[in-house]
Amino acid sequence: MGTLARMTSQEPDEFLVRLVREHGAALLKHLGTVLRSLSDAEDVAQETYAKLHRLGRPKTLLDPRAWLFTAAIRMAATHLKRERRRSMEPLDTEAEQVPDIAPLPEAHGMAQDAMRHLEAILRELPPQQRAVYVRYRILGESRKEIAAQLGIVLNTFDQHLCKAEARCRQRLAARGLGPQGGETS
Amino acid sequence: MIPSFINPDDHRGIALWWIIRLTADDMGEEEYQEFRRWWLSDPRHSEAFAVETGWRQQFQALLTPEIRARCAALCAEQVSAGKPRSRRMIQYAIAAAVVAATVIGGFVLRNGGSVSQSYATQTGQSRTVTFQDGSVAYLNTRTRIRWLGGTQERHVALLEGEALFEVAPDPAHAFHVSVDRSEIRVLGTRFNVYRKPSGETLVTVLEGTVEVRRPADAQHASWRQVLGKDQQATYSAADASPVVRQTDALRAVKWREGAADINNQPLSEAIEELSRYTDQRIVAADPRLRSITINAILQVHNAHESLTRLAKVIPIAVGENQNVITLTYREPAISQR
């Protein structure tokens, strides 16, 4: 937060301050899970905020949290690759090339519309996949408890979840929800 | 190991798999290193992982309490469709000496920090639940609800059974009850909701005003109905609109006193009502029983006793054999009223 405080004292950036206040803790936790290192997570979060500050707020931004997380994970990969190479190249040559956040739906209403189809999409899933997905992802129940109740091992649980999520994501994308071009490799 | 059903070229799919594994709390160091190699070995992998991460945040943000409640209802449907309620299982549950109703489970949702908690009653039980906003729900027999409210919204899903809601007034935060695909919206009032096993839903208002609505879906147009005091709406999934009638709302909540108010209804209605509170099966096979109508207040917690009392005024005879109560037609005797 030190970096942010410094840079905002020079040039107040209300948007970024709010972003950090609302999502900073969650982001740090998520980065910790992905990086398995608190110091790396903190570094990446700082670098991300610094970069977002430089780039300024995108003109059309519907989901700041998604935008922040995407940017931070991109930054994390850059950070790790740089560490691995131990190169001395300047910090931003590569980073500046990835400012574009995956395009989000044009209107929030459109996202809401697509979500209205979630229920129908879930109905199409095989029952066990649906149970795993709804209870774990949507209702936040415990993974171990759900698996025990359904009588499946945790590996099967993960596979059900993965299939269900991929399916939902594809069906929602067909309705225009979600980052476009994600499937292109 | 990445499961074989994911196409090796499907970078988003593999990214999704890794996110699931990373958040699963049983990922060992070796597997984690496998993830790191995948993540950093190809810019397409890094990008897919970032995009997938963002998408999940976006998805979570779009999960409104209403959508969550509707999805919860979907799960309830599935359980009752997949596993028919087994009599033996119910008895087993009762034999487990569950005297008071049980909290099925409480947990904190990952998103937004709102607490979601389930409450249920077994056959013949009732229970009072006070939510964090001060609203109260009285649960009747065989009822399951889930509180999904947070600081911003108040939301309850009625998954099964019947509940009387006393909503704490709060004009800033509407109180929602989801029943299957319909939703009841209020600001502060008392109303009763009964989700019948047949799929029919009854909403009865004791005080204030409520709005019942159902959003459109692929098969049905939307509808919206405002109900005032002593109005009752009846509808099922396929109905284009609810049927609304004037009623004495207090009759609908007689169950709070352990009674059912059967007001000029066929005998079958009384049997259906009594069956809710017992695991005994009530059999009425004789076709002549169909023409009998009843106008009475029945005590619901002892079906045999209530029917025996009824037998004094209507032409039925009551037999009981273990878990079956049998009703037969009795020729009207001299003492007939």
C-alpha cells in the first residue's frame, strides 16, 4: 500500500484507491494462492497497482474487480518470468504491452440477461455435475461435505466441477457473456 | 495431472482445471510445480490463466442473491427427483431422536461475506427461526429454507414445505422469498408461503402488502401480482398467472396452533393435510368417500385421533394397522346428523 499512498499523494486517483480498498485484500489472498509466496504476492500487487495507475482507467469498464484480477495475474506471470531469467531489462518493456483488458460485455444489462439463462444451462448438466457446481460454486458449501454426500472421491469432484464450469462458461459466452477471444490460442 | 477429458489445445480449459486445483486445499508441492511449469512455459497459457481468473471474478459478481436462490431451488428439485422420499429413511431419521429441528449447515459464502444458512424441520415438527435482520420465520412440518441474506439484501429460499414470515420493517432493504421460479417481495409484513409437494404454491398475506412475481423463462411469460391483507394467491409452475382470492388469512396459519382449518373441502384435502404431519399412510380407497365434504378444524398432530373424531360426524370408519390408517365408507347410521 506504500507505493499507492505515494503515487496518490502526487496525483489523486480516486478510482484506484477505491479499487484497492474494496478488492485489495481479496487480490492479495488470491495471488498468495497462485504464487505460494506472500512477498511475491505483495510485489505483484504493487506492480499491478503501479501499472494501472500509469495506464489510467479504461474508458469502458464494467467489472473493475475482474479487470484488476486479470491484470494482476498477467503481471504475476511477467514477474515470475523476469525473476527466473534474472534479467536486468527494464521493468516495463513487456508489461506495457499487456494493458488491454479482455473486452467485457458492452452493457451490464447484457450480462444480467445472460445470467438469467444460468438456470436453464444448469438444468442441462448431468445431475452430479450440477449438484457439485451449484452447491460448491454458487452456494459455497464445503467440497469435502458435498463429495461425501454424493459418494464420490475428491478427484471425481474436481472433474465434475471442471466439466460443469467449462460448459456453463461456453454457454454463457454464446450469449455474449465473458471475455471474448478467450478460446483463441 | 490434467484430466484426459480436457483437450491439450484448450488452454482456457486447462487454466480452469488449475484454478480449481489451486483453490482446492489438497494440492501438493509436486502438482503445484506442474502448474507453474504449465503457466510459465507458453504465453498462451499465461494469458488463458489470466483471462480465466478474471472471468471467475466477473461471474461471482454477477451472482445476485436472486440467482443464487433460484439455483439453490434447482438443487432441491434435483434431490427430490433423484431420490424419492423413502419412508424407511424418514423413520430412520426420526429414530435418530431428532427432537428439535436441525440446522443443516451454516457456512460463509466466498463472495461478499454474506452468511448462508439452512434450516429444516422433520415430519411433525415446527420451529422458529430468527434471521440476522430480526425477521422471523416459523417453519411448519417437512420444511426446508435457506437464508441467503447479507447486509445489502434479505433473501430466503423456500425449498420445501411451509413457513410464516414476519418481516422486520426496513424500507431500504426489500425482503425476498424465492419459491421455485417465483419470487415474493416485501418491505415489512406477515405472510405465509406453502410450497405443496404437488408443485402448487400458496401465498397468503396476513398484514401489509407483498408482491409475487415470476420472471419469464423459455416456456413461460412473466407475471406479477400484488396481494393485500387477507388475499391468497395460488399458482404452479405452468400457470400463466396466479389465481387470487379473498380469504381469512388467519385460517391459513392455523398450523401455528397445531390445527388445520378445512373449510368446505373434500375429504381428500383433510387427508392431504393430516398426512403432512405423520409418516403414517392414510388410505381412502372407497370411491364413495370422494363425495364427502368437510367443514372442521382438525388437530394435525395425531391423525388417527382426528379422523376418529371426524368419523362421528361424517360417514367414515377408521382402521389403523401399524403405519397405515385406512378409511372406509360407513353407511349412515340412525344417529346421523
